[in-house]
Amino acid sequence: MKRNFIYLGIVTIAALLMLFVFSTGEQTPTRTEADALLLAGVAGRINQVERVEIISAGSTTVASLHRNDEAWVVDEMAGYRADWPKLQSLLAALATARVVEAKTDKPEFYARLGVEDISAADAGGVLVKLGFKDESAGILIGHKAQGRQGQYVRLQTQQASALVDKEFDVPTSALDWLDTRIIDINASEVAEVEVLHPDKERVLLTRISADQTDFDLVGLPENRELRSSWAVNSLASVLSMLDFQSVRTDEAVDWASAVNMRLLVFSGMEIMVDITQTGDEYLLRLSASYPGANIAKSGVETSTEAGEQPSIELQAANDVAARVEDINRKTGGWVYGITKQKYDAMAKRTEDLLKPLAES
């Protein structure tokens, strides 16, 4: 009797173990818990991310971003500098996103939330892959919630989807991942503007100080009047918040017929600009220089030998030199596509700045 009881107990335990094994193998992944971090295992290492891939419907790679020694760059755009604030914002949102509510784990309902497999040609979401040195994590970002805050997501390795408390800005164009600002020189900084055309026509605008509201047109023809002070002054603002429409490396572009522009700012920095039209494209390249750099260097040596602290003027000169270096580091070796409107604003001729003869 006792032996039978022991045998029955062993059989029962074995049966329970088999039931547990089979039920574990068939169950769906644990649903994401409310208020938990979406990427609990990644959040603490978000600063260690080395690469980010943005993939849209049909498994189309939109942008592959990676971090080099100087900055984040976009592979699809010849390695041009990425828009770090935009990428930083996305990484921060992913690292801090918390689950508001668990959602479906049934593939047939994924499309409603935009978290279906990204290989589908009509996938409604976008896949963000975060790459570390030896691993990666994929997050499917779906539709924004209607009538409430948040966005639907699903980890690529899980069946369960979720609503999180963040909304993510994930552009699906490689250009939108670039730092499209070429340069920003405020008109108030500009002391002189010179435009030189291929036929040697020269336009020169000057002003003595920043307190002078309007620029003077050097060589104003006799018996002619300026079209308006705005027409003249606007030439000084062409490099203010200048953005590009496209970017490429500076190769195979013919600059022989380019219009040359020079802007001198009151700090002593000069910006040299070349613009040209190639077919339907309007192209630009630029560089910065600091003609007073040698004078500043001499000042450094003199003050050092005398044991003096660098003067305010010397510190200002060092700041200008640093600004020049930053501009050239960003723009050196690149050609930018700009709008026709911006091209026309730069390629002014003297006649463009004058009233027509009949109105003079």
C-alpha cells in the first residue's frame, strides 16, 4: 500500500512537470507592465549607443547614423553631420518612456496600432534600431494615440505591444536627420559685402559701424538712385540662418563660372562664398578666414613674454579664431544645394539695387 502511494506521488509530480513545460512553451510573452520603463535594460546605457538605424515600410533603410570621433553622421548622406539635438531628443524619449497600458499581442491586430512587422510594404510604423558595441535593440514605433497622450510601440523581439507616455519624432527622410544649417551670420555683424561676377562686375557695400543702419553702395552711378535701402541691406542678411536642400562632397563641380561673394564682419572674420547654377541645381560652397590671426598671435606672444594676462581684445580674437575653425570644420569639402530664391538674393548686380532709369 505504501509502495503504491509513493509510486502514485512520483507519477503525479512527473505529470505536473510535463504540464508546466508544455504550458510554458505555448504561452505568449509576458505583457509589458504599466508604469515600467519601456527599455528597462537599455535606459541606463543610452549614452553608450554607437549607431541608430531608422527603417520604414518594406524594410527600407531611411538613415543609418553612427558616432565618429567628432560627431554623429548619416551614412546615406556621404557621412554628413547629423542633427544631434533631434537624435538626442529621440534617444532621451526612448530612455525615459514608460508604459501607460499594455496592448494587443495578436499579430492580426498590430496594423491598427501601426506596430506590424516592418517588412510589410504597407507597414504603418517605423523601426528604430539602437546599436551597442555587441548587441542591438529594435523598437517599432506606431501611431500616436487618438484623444489621449502617448504613442503605440512594440519591442521587435516581443509580441506584446503597449501605449507609452511619450510621442516620438522619427523622420522618414534621410535629409531630415541632417544638421541642415550651413551658417548663421546675422546682418548686424556685417561690415562689408562684396559680390564679384564672372564678367568682373563688382558690387561693394560698406558701412563704418554697426550703428550705421544702412549700407552704402560704393560706386553709385551718377544720376541714379537706390531702389530702396532694403534692397541694399538685404545683401548683408543672405547668410543669416542659411539652410541647405541637399549636400554632397565637393567633387566634379565646375566652379569656373561661379559668382563669388565675400562678407566681412566687424570681428574681423571673412566668409568666402561661391555659388553656381548647374542645370536645375543651385550650388554653394563656403569657407571662413581670419586675416587678423597673425596679429592676434603676435599679441599672445608679447603678453606672454611680459607675464601679462591676455587682454579682453586678445580673448575676443581667440574667440573669432575658434569660430572660424568651427565653420571650416563643418563646411570644408562640402557642396550645398540651395533654393533659387536664395541664389538670386546672393547674385545681385548693381542694376538690381537701383531704381529703373525711368523712375530716377
